[in-house]
Amino acid sequence: MTAMARPYHHGDLRAALLAAALHAVEAGGHATLSLRELAQGLGVSHAAPYRHFPNREALLAAVASQGFAQLAEAWLAAWRGAGAAGPAGRLRLAARAYIGFATEHAALFRLMFQGPPPPGAEAAFAGMQATVAAALPGAAEAAVKTRTLTMWSALHGFAWLALEGSIRPAMLRPLPPEAMLDAVLDAALGPPGGG
């Protein structure tokens, strides 16, 4: 009589894999992420992760989706937390949260924007668009979408250039980096106090 395989029990392996993968991405980027190593670290068989993710790319897409959820949360938390600042000031603080997220989660941010947009990317953009609409009461939908995409392009471009080390000190002098960020925000959102 052959021994039967033990049933698989780990609790919520999908969530554990996502958490471990997110930690691995944040620690060393996604290029070296290995399902086998994640399984080993979680104390499960090498085949166990494939019950939740068909391949490494599917796991990375799920991690990127989590990143978009975290980015949207940071954006909306900054927007909501700056209630007294008025709509334009709240939008400016949310934009700073975008740059802050990119800086604090550089490896995750890079993963989020490689390849096709993962699930959650459109929802994050929709949250951003809702705050722009709130800052521009009465604006037509096309104007809100145009302003949102323009703002996002400026913020994302600045964040990406900064992360890649493409903004050299000589390009900024005599402006300190904070003044350059203010200039980008002015270009994307309008000057402080504007609409």
C-alpha cells in the first residue's frame, strides 16, 4: 500500500506569496525573483506557488497591482488629509505623495510601469482623475481627463528621471532639488493658489 500524499495546508498561501514577493521586489528588484526561492522561504513545496500563479510573470503582475493599490491609497490619503488646503492645495499635496511613493518604493514603482498595465492601474488613474475633477468643479469631462493625464505625465516623468539618476546636479544648479519639484508641480498643476 502506497502512502497517500499529505493534504496541502498553509493558510493563505496566495497572500503569503504576494507579501514575500513584494518584500523581495523592494529588497532587490524583480529581475531575480524566483518562485522556487519564495516557496522555499515559505516552507512549501516548489509546486505549491503554481496553484495560485501559473508563472513568475503572473505573480509579478499581482505584485504590480498591489503597487497601484498602494499608490492610489497614498494619493487619496494625502488628498483627504489636506482638507483645509483647498482643492488646488490638496491636489498639490497628493502630487507630492505620488513623488514620495516613487522615491520610497523605487523597485516596486519600476515594476509597476514595465510591460502592459496590470489590473488596478486603471482604478488608480480613476482615483487620481476624481481628485482632479473635485479640484476643477464644473469642468467638462474632457478637460478633467486632459488635466489628469498632463499632470500624471509630468509627475511620472519627473519621478522616473529622478529614480534613474538622469537629473544631474548641473541640470538643477542653481535650483535646489525641492525648487525643481515645485517647478514641476507648477507646470503640472498651475501655480500655488491657482485652480
